[in-house]
Amino acid sequence: RAELWRYRLNPPAGRVTAMDVVVTTLTAEDGRTGTGFVPVPLGHDDLPLRAARSLLERFVAGTELDHPVALWRRIVGSFGHGVRSYRTGFGPHFNALASIDVAVWDLYAKALGVPMGVAMGGSMRRMPVYGSGRFTRGQDPEEAADIASAFMHEGARGVKVRCEAVPRDAKLLRAVAERI
């Protein structure tokens, strides 16, 4: 299944007020699912969605789960003829392929019983992370310091606060730095 989701950004990110995302969900006979998604440029209407549905019908529906690289090669190999047009180029088709590719890797990893990164050739290891998501622009320095402290308590190795490039940022950064 392929769907096109439109997210309204509130507040907008500069002049960008919305983002389209092609979301692909694959379901195996045993009920396992794999999900993939890719943001697509606004203004392509539903071209990436139509491309995803076409690729799913041609290369995925009703087939045995193949190694993701083999499927990717078969799909890309089909792009040599008739995909590029003066109006759409390769873009919508590669957006569609990206969404399908991630969904196939997700399903493949689940079939192996390992995280996707391991299925793709990686290994399990500890990774340092930083906290970012709870900070807001114009935040009170003490509130930001509390959030930073909570992130550190949860195991983060650092934080990324939201700044506005204004003089009051110095108080915010100082409060966070002193706390952590």
C-alpha cells in the first residue's frame, strides 16, 4: 500500500508551509509489516504516489520477499526506458523507490529478527546521542536548563538548544552549560 500524507507545518519552516510524504506499507502473508517513507517536493501533485503504486504493482505485489538489493536493482533497471519525461524527470520515480526500498529493508530485517541497521550490514553498538526535541525558541533559561538536565539524566551526552541569534541567547546558553 502506498499513501501520500500532507503535513501542514505550524509554524512554517521559512516559506515552507507543508510537506508531502509518500508512505509505503508492505504486508507479508504472516502479517508482518514493513514501512518506508520519503519526503517529496511539493508541487509534484500525486506523481510520486502514482509512481510508488505502479512500482509496487509491477515488482512487489504477490512476490516472495527477495533480498532488498536485488529488488532495488530490478526496479532501477526498469528506469532505463520510458520513465524519464520532459515534465517529471526521474524525481518522482526515485522518490517512490526510496519509500519502497525502506519498507522492503524494514520487512526483511523483521524476517531476520534483527534491527534494520544490522540487516543492512551494520552491527549492534552503543551510540552517543544528544537531546534536542524539548527546547523552544525564546525559552526561559531556567526552563531550558531543567530540560537539559533531564536529557543528561536520561543518558544523553549533550544537548542542542534552540537559539534565536539574539543577545538574550547568552543567558540561555550559560544556564544550560552551568547545569550540565
